[in-house]
Amino acid sequence: MREESLNIPNVITAVRVLLLPLFVYLIFQPSQASRVAAFIIFTMASLSDLIDGYLARRLKQETDLGRFLDPLADKLLVLGAFITFIFLSEQIPLWTVLCILARDILITMLRHLSRYQGSVLRTSRLAKLKTAFQMFSIIVILMSFMVITVKERSLINLQYNEGLSYGTTRWDVALGNLKAFLQGEGGGILFSLSSFLPYYLMLLTTFITILSLLRYLFTNYRVFKGPIPIIRPRKNHQRVKG
């Protein structure tokens, strides 16, 4: 590794990656204190994404390693959080997380294809909005774990489990909880919000994620017309001597 790659922004990015296992460990612990700690760690990791980018530009320490690590750290952090939610909350449908994962895989493949062709993918504001909303959703869902007791979270999971076992969809259960909240019949405010908000946030997050993918494909459609490994390999142009 070159010495210039070992700078402050890259160290901050690397720390963000290293915080993920600690976050996962804490969020799975059955105590409120552990979940508060997980919330703090994720919030700090999210803020570090802004700090390392700012420092890299401010200190003129942008490197190839940083360009590689920064989006990788974001993806690991976001996907790590969403995957843990599948195991902790019955409100989080598996298909929503799979959509988010598939989008990241497709964009990564598209980015490598673009580099293979000697070009750079065009990004959009929608992609930045997607990342920001994913972070926002994770923080709100973490707050829903933090503001109610473990027993109350278990009751919400039981409600969704029973609904699914009787053929009711998550949409129906969440909608029923939303109506009860609006009518003031859902119990405490925090408990009521926690019984439907994570589900709707995941739906909205998935919708924005899919829109971001479609925007990427539309904006960079020319990539599919260029060389593609195995299918349409790049030709090696040799210099002809006269």
C-alpha cells in the first residue's frame, strides 16, 4: 500500500467498516442499553461518511483507495443494518432487502463494465437521495428498537407473525396499526409508531432504491452498447507501423 493512501480520510473510512461487527453484535443483544449503543455507533458511522469526504477534499488527500473504500463502507454498513433487521423485526420483508442488495450488485457490475470500457458512470442526485434516505430509515428503525422495551418489540413481532399465519399480509397488519394510531387506539405513541412505521419506511426505501437503479440504467444506457467481457470483448488495437 502506498504511503499517501494512509491518510486521515482513509483511516476514518476504514474505522467505519470496522464498526460494523460491533454494531451487529450490540443490536442482537436483548437489552435496551445495547440497542442504544448500537444506535449511537451507527449514527457516528453515518456522520463519518460526511467527515471523511470533506477532509479528503479539504486536505487534498483523495486517493484511489479512498474512492474504493468509501462506497464499499457505505454498502456494508447499510446492508449490514438491513440484514439484521430481518432477524429482529417481522415488519421487514425479506424481498425489500433483496431488492436493495440486487441494486448494489447490479450497479457494481455496471461500474466495472464502465471501467472496462475506459469510461466513468454518470451519477445523479437520485442516487445521493437514495443513500441519504436509506441512512435515515435505518436510524428511525433503530430508534423504534430503542424507544420501546424488548417485550413490546416481541409483542409487535408476535402480532405480525400471527397475522401472516392466518393469511394476512404485512400491509394489512401495518395498515390496521396505522388506523388504530390515528384513532388513538394503539396504546402509547411510541409503541404505536413502532408498530407500523418501520414497515412503511422499508417500502419507501425500496421504492427509491429501485428508482435509483432505473435512473442509473437510463442515464448510462450507452455502456450496454460498448464492449462486454466474453459476450462482446474489447478489441486490442495494435499500432501499425508504416
